[in-house]
Amino acid sequence: MTTSTSDKVKVEVRGHTALVTIDNPGANTWDTESLPALRDLVEKLNADKSIYALVLTGAGDKFFSAGADLKLFADGDPKVAEDMGNFFGQAFETLADFRGVSIAAVNGFAMGGGLEVAMACDIRIAEEQAQMALPEAKVGLLPCAGGTQRLTQLVGEGWAKRVILCGERIKAAKALEIGLVEEVVPTGESLDRALALAEQAAQQSPIAVTFCKQLIHTARDATIPQGLVDERTKFVELFSTEDQREGVNAFLEKRAPEWKNA
């Protein structure tokens, strides 16, 4: 039986589908426990030939995932930043390379690393009240888990710049319009829809699906890998700046940051 190494990332097998739930109250944030747990879990699911699909959702009815736990970055330690960048990269790239079909059931706010993990999935089903953003620059950081690369691939350069550079928050209807999600459903229905789609995928030959997915990723794999490395490098470089510490601490202290551009 496939199990998770952390209660913050739960798994339940339903037929040929693995239901993975981000469960880290109160905003389902990612940390040094949950990210390795996700990586290890997906590796186990990859090794289990009876699993054809993976559905990822968030516990509760408000957050899919609010991204990284910013308390980890309050003291501006570059080593912590490097470790977290590596944890994010390993976890989300393992998910992106899952051999079967991966579907994100976005049941609430998907912010920062929460949106990045959804973008690492093959398909995104969002509930009508869901909102999505990559707000890292508002706190002196940058998306280091595929955000700059995968968002650009999904929605194009203009909308990627609008979301990342202008800090725009996207509602579900707009996300569907620009191609960030594939379907919008009423509140409370994303998980059922994602599981139904996983069942539909399970009717396909799992080996054929794996080969098709690899071929679809051919163009992506020609450009994104270096970008993913560069994201993590630039993320760590920010921790030598005053603005990184100011941005994170202003957020934690619930005040407006005073940028120095230094």
C-alpha cells in the first residue's frame, strides 16, 4: 500500500487513481517536511504500475495552497533559500514528470507555490470561487518552482508578465479564458470532476498515455529545464538584498514594504 511520509501530504488510492491532499493548516503551505514528502510520494506512485492517474487537491474549503511558509525566509538566510529552492524543484519537477495523468482540483486560493504545483500537473480544474496568483515580487522574492517557465508556456508572455510583474490576481473565469485552467466548475465540485476525468484517463492504455505525455512534453523539455535551474539561482541571489528581508518581514508584520531597490 502506498503511503506518505508526512501527514501534511495525504494519499488515498481509489481504483487506479491516487488522490493526494495538501493538508497543512491553515493555508496548506509548503515547507521542508511537505515538499520532500510530495517528491517521495510521487516516486512511489510512479513505481506502482496499478496507478494510472493522480489527483491533487487542498484540504478544507478555502485554500488549495498558499505556497511557501514565508516565516522560513524572515531572517534572509541564503542557505535556507537554497535548500527550499531545491526542495521545491525536486518535488514539483518529480510531479511534472509523473508517468500518468496528473490533475489539480483547485478548490480555493492557489498562490505562489500553490499555483506552481497546480501548473506542474497536466490538467487544472478550478472552482468558480478560486483565485490564482504569483505574488512573490510583492514580498521581495520570485517564483522559484517553475512559475516563470510554466506560466509563460500556458498563457503566453504577456499574461505571464501581467501576473508576475504586476502582481495581478486571476479569478477562475479569467484563468479559463487565458488558458491557465482547462475547466471551471461550481464551488465544491472540483474534486469530483477531477476524479471523473482521472477515471476517463484510466480507460486509456497506461503505457500509451505515458508515451504520449513524453512526446507532448518534447517541446517543453527543450527549453524549460535550464529556466528551472535559473529560477532557483536568481531566488537565492535575492537573499543578498535588503528588499528581500524588507518584503518578507513587511508581509509577516502586516505593513506596506519600504523598497530600497538594493
